[in-house]
Amino acid sequence: MPGRSDWRSSSAAETLSQLDRAGFAWEFLRRNPDYRKDYSRIADDAEGGAQAAATIGERWGLVFRLPPELPAADAPVVWRPELLPHSVILVPAPDGFDKVRRFRLADLGSLSLAFRHSHDLHVLLQGTAGAHQLWLHGLCPGQPMAALIPLDEHVLLRVGGLLRLQRRLAGEALVPLPKGWALTARLRRRLVLMVRALDGHMAQATYREIADALYGHGAVVRYSWKTSSIRGQTIRLVKDAVVAMQGGYRKLLRGGR
């Protein structure tokens, strides 16, 4: 199981603290036993693997499946655009918009990952201010391009993602990911604790053993364990982490707490 060997170590917290929402979502998903079973089943299926892999990706919110052994820092995760509000959907421009920018893959700069699925291309662009994720939906090289922005509750995040891409294409200074998607320091700390608590839980550690690792033995023994607030916090961390692993990571991706 990923992370099991080092969940007690403070070094695990240091590594996790560098992740964004997409990274934490992957850390929860890759620990899911059902995802791991799905991945193993497809990996062993030499025939019809591509279609089955696409189905598995749709089930878990991924454009393509990834080995669950890969930590977020090493995993080029491409989430489905409906789950990642700041991703940009590029489509052919309507008739009459001949003077708009035409699509050229070279204009995007260095690609971290390009994955073709059916007639579409999914692109991941890394950057110092945060990654860009693009879905080129039916768009061919040389075509005038437009952006498709679904009018859902995440429309402001979607517009923010598009403005970031526009600045990149114009050669302007890169800007961070939209504020509504960024992690607060408090939420980041809690997510780090949740991942470590989940690893402890999946290693069959007791709540008290998990609390010792997360908060320190001195803090745990300061008060009676049965009535300790740390006990309650640890139980909530484990329960919330299990929910995140079982599908709650989708809410995290969309900008939820």
C-alpha cells in the first residue's frame, strides 16, 4: 500500500505539504483498494485494454489510468475537465471568426504530457505558477480556436483558467492558479494529516498510535485519552480521509473544502 512504510515520519508530511488540490486528490485515489483492483485488472488485460482503460478512467475521473504506486510528485495526473474547473476546453471557433488565434501545438510551449483519446487531445502544461490542463475537443492544427466554458457553479474558476492560458499564449508573465482553487494554509495542513492518518488506518494502527505519530506522544498523554480532544480530532481525520478516498477527492478537485 502506498505510503504505509513512512506514514509515521515527519518527512512524509514535508513531501505532502508541497502538493496542490490535484496532487492530494491523486494521493487519496491511489490508496483506494477498488481503484488498485481496476488498475491491476486492466494491466493484465492484453486484449481490449484501451477501451477498458478509458472506462476505468471515466469511473475514477481520470483521462487515463495511472499506476497507484506513483506518488503525486511523480505522477502526471490528467483529471477529466468536468472535475477540474480551471482546465480549459478549446474547440473550433464558429464560422466568421477567421481572425482569431489559430491552434498550433508549438505555441503552447513545452508540453509535460499530451494524451490522445479518440479524436481529442488532452495536454498538461507545467509551469512555475502552476499547471495548465487543456482539452482540445475536435480542434485540429491550423483551425481558428475558441474556448468552451460550461455555465455551471464553477464558471468563475473556468474563466480564471482561461485568462491564465491567454496570458501564457501572449507571452506575458504567468499568474498563479485561481484563488478559489488554491489551498489555504489551514486546509493544506489538514489534508497532510488526513493522508497520514489514512495510511495509519490502512496499516491497522489504532487511533492512539495514529495520534502519537501526528501530534506527538507528549500531547497525547497530557489528558485522559478517552476524553481527549486529540482523540476526537484523530477519529474525524480518519473518517474524512476514508470519505475522500472513496470519492470525496472529486469535491476537493472542484474547489470544495
